[in-house]
Amino acid sequence: MKINKYLEPNLTEKYIDFYYPKEDAETAEIVNYLSSYKNTLYGRNNEEAKILPIHSIYYFEIVERKCYAYQKDSVWQVDTLLQSILESYGNAGFVRISKSMVINIYKIRMLKADINMRVNILLDNDESVILNRTYKNAFFKYLKQLRKEAF
Amino acid sequence: MPLITEKIISRKNFVPIVCIVYTLISLGKVILEFTSGTKDPDYEINFITIFIISFLATFVLALHYYLQNIPLPLVIIGQYFLLLGIILSTLWLLGHFVDVAPSGYMDLTWSFTIPYIIGAAIYYIQFHLEIKNANKTLEKLKKLGGHHHEN
């Protein structure tokens, strides 16, 4: 990919124009990379594509090797990996709850124990997801760390 | 702040954990004998028994991570019977070489059951306390988290 950069002392705002011949995985990856600078992700579904503010995402899930971002009532495919999300947004409240899911801690309404001693995570959008036992200790440790930093 | 989930018992630390468990139980036995002023007539065979039990118990507890899809109470009960079976079988095997007191099987069952029930109860209470504390933290974080907007 060719990169041109221009010094324009009179500009009031920096900007990038990105030209591409077709919408493909590499295009999405580059847009995602650029978007991550301002805590956003590039999401797409069958009908449209959209820049998703990271704080609007409830959780990420891997389904059939594809990563999906879940907002309050919409789902978007994003070209990223759970590990990259944790590395980039671990400080923004994203924590792993299972092998295939990373959740936004700020979108959790409450935790509930069920009869099988599993932890149900109830989200603000009335969805419920399960905290996997393998990730339970890391999840609580993360919460404690957040509490320590916040108070 | 991404946290990596680590197993408490893994392939790498399996042998050290067996050694630690063995040392702790042996020390407990020696201290108990010292304080009560009694002497174990089957010293050698009991130390071998402690090692076998430490090894097998660590192995069974390590299986915990591979039983994620099974409800935890079932895992706890299943592990109890598996461990008890292993312990009583070990005693039965040893019974071929040394004399076992008539109450030996019952004594060993209680010696194992009581700490196991205490351990399971502690785990159960800790589990619910963790959830209660986590909910308090989540509530506080939400009050602070003014930058998290609804989508």
C-alpha cells in the first residue's frame, strides 16, 4: 500500500483520506487500525457499515471464527481478534468471560449465581451471558483492580 | 489491563503441587504426632500412602478445568466420590501388606469427608460473597462511568 503524507502548516485539523479499489478484509483491517486511534471500530453487517464507538459495545463474540460486536440492539461483524481487543481496550472495561467472549464491564447490570453455581451476567439490554468458570478468577481480579483504580 | 487466565494446576506445576501437598500433609502428621505424644507404628507405609493420595488428589482436582460444561455441584460431588474411591482403594491395596484396623475404612472416610465438606462450604460462601462484592463494585463503577453512553 502506498502512503503519501503532506505537511500543510495552515491546516486546523489532521485528516487521512484512504482510497481503496474494493471493500475487503484488508480494507476493513486498515480502517479498524486507524479507527482504534479514537477508540472506535469499523463494523459491518449485510446492509451497512458503521464506525462503532468502543463504549457502545456490550460484548464481542467469536462465532465460526468471525468476531461480532454486540450493541444494545444490533450486531456488527468486526475484523479483529479478542486478544487484540483485550490489548487495546483492556483499560476501557473489556474483560474476557469465556474462550469466545469479551464483555464490557460497564454494560453489566448485575451478576447472579444460578443453582449450578454458574455466574450469569445480566446486561443493561436485558441479555444474559454466562461467565465461564475458567475465567471467573480473572474476571473478579479485574473488577478488584478497577475498583482499586477508581476509588 | 488484560488478564491472562491461568490454571492453578497445570502440566508445568503439577509435580511441584504434588510435592507441596505431600510436604504439608506430612508436616501436619508429624506435628500432630509431636503435640499428641503418639508414635505411628506404620511410619513408612503411611508416608507412601500420603504421597499416593497427594498425587491422585492433585490429579483429580486438575480435572476440574476440563469439566466446565458440567454443573459445579455435580463436579464437587463427583470428585468427592472419585477421591474417596481412590483413597479407600489405596487403603484396600495397602491392606494386603499391612494390618488395617477394623474401623480403618470408616475413620479414613470421615477424615476425608469432614475437610472436604468444610472446603466445599468455604468455596460456596466465598462464591456468593464474591458475587455480592462484585455487584457493589459494578454499581459504584456505573455511578462513576459517566463516559459510557447508551447506543
